[in-house]
Amino acid sequence: MARPTEYTKDLATYICQQLAEGRSLRSICEEEKMPARSTVYDWLDSNLHGFPDQYARARTRQAETMLDEILEIADDSSQDTTITDFGPKPDTEWISRSKLRVDARKWAMSKLAPKKYGDSKAIDLTSKGQRITGFAITDVDDDDSEA
């Protein structure tokens, strides 16, 4: 069966709901009856029916879903130890994989919602919430600078 290429509200809504629930666009588009990723990117580029805004909101919600997942991963210690002939032993592979899962989500969150979850702080070039649109350069007299 051929993949759909025409934008429909139902397809767009489904894609965005799945993104918000934490799925990747790749996994969504691998489903039967779903468009190829390139088609979704074309819809975004074409600004069809407000789809880019809907998609952006879904990606922001996806960051919130990832936050929930991080907390669940961090709190799950059920497989942190394994039983050996010598007693319980830390399962370093499981612990390392959990750390990787958390770090991958933190990185993705910083890209999906940089203002909220990004590491770097942006320099705010505003004045009381208003953008600075101009400035004046004045000369300083040598006599005034020695005072």
C-alpha cells in the first residue's frame, strides 16, 4: 500500500499526539498508513493549515513527557543489582544504560525546549522587556575622564 502524501487534519493530529507522548517521528512514520518523514517535513515547510505550530507544540509537550520519563528511570532501582553466587552485585551495565537513557532525554529536552531546559543562559538585550533598537555613542573629553 502506498504511503499517503496528502496532508489531512487526522494524520497531522495523530502524528502530533504521538510526538507529545514521546515517540520519535521516525517510529511514527514507520507505521503502516503513515506518510514518510520527508512528507511530514514537506508539510512543515509548506506551512499547511497551521501544522508547523501544532508540530512545535507537540515537540514542547514531548519535552515534558521526557521529564516524566527521566524521573521514572532515575527512581527505578529494580534492576540495579543482580544476584550472583557471591551475593548481590551492582549491575553496572543496567546502571550505565539508565544513565545513558537519562542523558539522552536531557539532551533532547535541551533542544526541544531550550529556554526551559537548555544549559546556557541567553543574554537578554532588552530594556524593561522592550527590545533595544538603537543607541548613541558620545565622545568623552580627556579633561572629564581624569576627574
